[in-house]
Amino acid sequence: MIKVSVMYPYTEGARFDHAYYRDRHMPLMKAWLGGACNYYTVEKGLSGRSPGTPPAFVAMCAFICESAEGYRAALQEHGAEILNDIKNYTDIVPVVQISELVVERSAP
């Protein structure tokens, strides 16, 4: 199992439409990724460690997938649509990381 993290660094004056990202882009991504994506998460940065400081990332998402190969194949198939939609919600270049999930859920 893998996790693909897409993180949008906070940059003063940058544009990020959280409503569009949450309500339009991410459901589109899930549809485009299809069965390659088990589920996704969306986060909105609130602050840094200290109150009143900006967050390191204005937004983040994660795609939980069975394999990097499956994710990449689905991404390749819909790459043009994905890139075309990004301009609708941001002008920030994201940081992307693919990780192996070592623990998905911890015990209560």
C-alpha cells in the first residue's frame, strides 16, 4: 500500500481556491484514478507551530493506493485533464512524495 502526498507550500500572495479543490478537483481526481485509488484525504493548512504563523503548506492531499505502478498508470492516462484543471484552483507548484504506508491505522 502506498500514499501519494501532494503538498502546496504556503507562499504569500499565492492563489488557492479551497472550495474548488475540495468540491471539484479532488472528486475528479478520484474518478480519473479509478480503482487505482482506494480513498483520498484533503487538508487545509491553518497555522505553523506557533499561533498566528502561516502554515508550511496551504493545502495537502493524500491518495491511498495499492501500488505506485497502478497510480502512475492511471495518472498517465488522464495527465492532460489533470494538468488542465490545476489552473482552476491554484498557481502554486506542489511538492509530491510517494511513500510506502507502514502503519495505516493505529490501535485506539
